[in-house]
Amino acid sequence: MDLADRVLSGDLRALARAGTIVENRGRAAEPLMRELFPHTGRTQLIGITGAPGAGKSTLVDQFAHHLRRENKKVGIIAVDPTSPFSGGALLGDRIRMLRHYADPGVFIRSMATRGKLGGIAKATTEMALLMDAAGLDVILIETVGVGQDEVEIARLADVTIVVLAPGMGDDVQAIKAGIMEIADVFVINKSDQPGADRLERDIKAAESRVPVVRVVATDGAGIGEALAAIRERLHAAGKRERAIENWSLRLREMLRDRLLENYSNINFHEAAAKVASREVDPYTLLDQWTS
């Protein structure tokens, strides 16, 4: 049985191996994804984003726990900062969600951003597709937590959850222009803390049409209500329409990456020097490169 067949059978070791091939952009990555892609599109992708310290990991842990009680197979992609030494996930070796590691119904993958902005790793889409092909029912994608720039998760997820917490100095107005606008559901974590009422009022004033759910992730309070709100949004979101929009953006990104790979032998610094000194105009160079 080849690797693709093993992934399709739900073999978690094969899924881990396939994830490594895709994340490292190995030669077998594209043929593997080409073979598996027709078997995707069935899972629910839930993005969880928000500022560092808001409690995203604890919330993901609780979501996974509740979903397993419903006998759902769960995938977790935890996007971490990149180690400046190894190039791997800086926090990937920390103990995340310990109670799920021995559960064959949960697959957890830490991924490094590897310099990519927007809160997700370059291969996050492919990793989600692999988990989808392996038959996981729900995939939870926890972004790195970088603030306003963390909006690319909305291109990937069926529903995007923005996690906020009172008393963190993350005034709604300060982040409204970026991350607030991608929310399908707001979750106020640590809602037993002072300031939760004011935070809820501020969110509703800024985004009145987006549901707000209060939870205390450390003890599981409100998790069922949060999942209910997520499912309601999943039902209302129009998955096909969102998928078309997301893939339109993703295809442009893939084309750009492919073009850059095809022109990797170009000395851009030398070309830029010629343009800067007006030895050649940039339009002529582009015509030369693409003709």
C-alpha cells in the first residue's frame, strides 16, 4: 500500500510522514497532494485566532475534548513561531494538549511559520487537506497569535473564531481594522475576570452582527455554547461560496509561488541595480523574463 492509500485509510503514521513531506516541500509533495485532493472537501475547518495570552491553546484543547465526546475525529494544526536555529516550530516541542496524545481519534501537528506573515504556515492549507483526506471530521487550526496581521486564517477556515480576553490591553478599537473584521464568532475567554462585561459591550458595539460567547476555557465553562455558535455559523456560512472565494485567492498565491520557483535563477539584486541606475526599465525586464 503506497503512502496516499495509507493516508486515505486513516493511518496516522502515514499522515505524519505525508505532513513532513509537504511541509519540507519534498519532491513527492505535489504528486501526493494531486492524488489525495479528490478525496477532500468533507471536513469542517475551524480557525482559532487572537492575541497571545488570550487562551487559544486551552480553548482548542477544550474543543477537542468535547468533540471527542461526540465521537468526532479531530485534527489540530498548531502554528508556532519559527526557531532561528532549526527552522522548525519554536514551541512545537512543548507539551500541548497532553490528554489527547494517546487518543487515536486526535491528530496534532505543530507547524512553523518559517517567516510567513499572516499567522499561519506556508503549508497549512496542504496539511489541512491531508487531514481531510485521512477522514478527520473537524480540523482546528490555531494561529501563531501575531495580532492585526493574522487574517489569512479567514482564507482557509470555514469559520473563524477570534479569541479575546479582558484585562490584556487589547482595546477593541486598536485591533478593529484587522483581526476583528474576520470573525465569524467572538469568544471572550477568562470571562470570569473583571472587565469581561465591558469587553463584550465593546465587541457588540464594533461588530453587532457577529455572535459573542463567553467561556472560561480552563474549567470548560461555556464550551458547549461556543461550539453551538460555531455550528450555527457553519450552517449559515455557505461553505461552497466561501470555498470558491478562498480558492480564488489561494490559486493566485500558488501561481505566484510557482512563477518564483521557475525564475529562481534570476539575479534579482543585479537586475534591481540596473533598474535603479536606469540602465534598463522594469517593463523591458519583465517582458524578457516572461517571453
